[in-house]
Amino acid sequence: QVQLVESGGGSVQAGGSLRLSCKVSGYTYRRICMGWFRQAPGKEREIVAAIYTGGGRTSYADSVKGRSMISQDNAKNMVYLQMNSLKTEDTAMYYCAGAADLDIWYAECPYTQEEYTYWGQGTQVTVSS
């Protein structure tokens, strides 16, 4: 049974940094798309970044490109999201998401939440001015 557990959220002032962590367990296959999504009050859930664990390819939303980095540590079964130069508009609940437990090669990880099967409980990020 796949489980995703996020940690690392919190409150920070604009311009600060946070690193979110996602502990991944239960996957059978190693080549998986893992994503970070976020949802602000009254808004749709949106992709922030994704990584293909089979080769490390990454992709980012335009809103965080250049300020954030998604990474993996296969030995620890962890996926991270380092966020720098945080803005008030980054305030949201952040979710770790995992694609289906299938041995699929991805040229690029999907951007829509419907393509992800497993979800963590979320971790809140609040950025104040």
C-alpha cells in the first residue's frame, strides 16, 4: 500500500525559504512520477513541480521556476521541494502526489492532478509580507 507523508511546512516571511519533504513507501516499481501540488483557499489545486524517479527529469510550474527545486533521495525514499524567495502568493496547502504503481516510462511527468493516484495529507505553507 502506497503511503505519502509530507512534512516541513510552516510560516515564513516573504523572501524566505522552506524545504518540504515527502516520505514515500509501498511502491513496487522504481520508475514513478512524483509531484508537488498546492491549493490555496478558493483556488484549484495546481502543479508546482514533478520529478520522474526513473531518471531524475524534473519540471516546474512557471510561477515557481527558478525559485524552487524538486529532488529525490532514493536511498531514503524521500522527495523534496526546496522553495526559495517565497512570495505571499505561495501561501497554500502543499501536497505530495504519486502516479500509479506501474512500470511506465515517462518522457515528462503529467501536470494534472487526475494523473496522480496517491496523495499525502498536505502540509501548510504560509508566507507573510
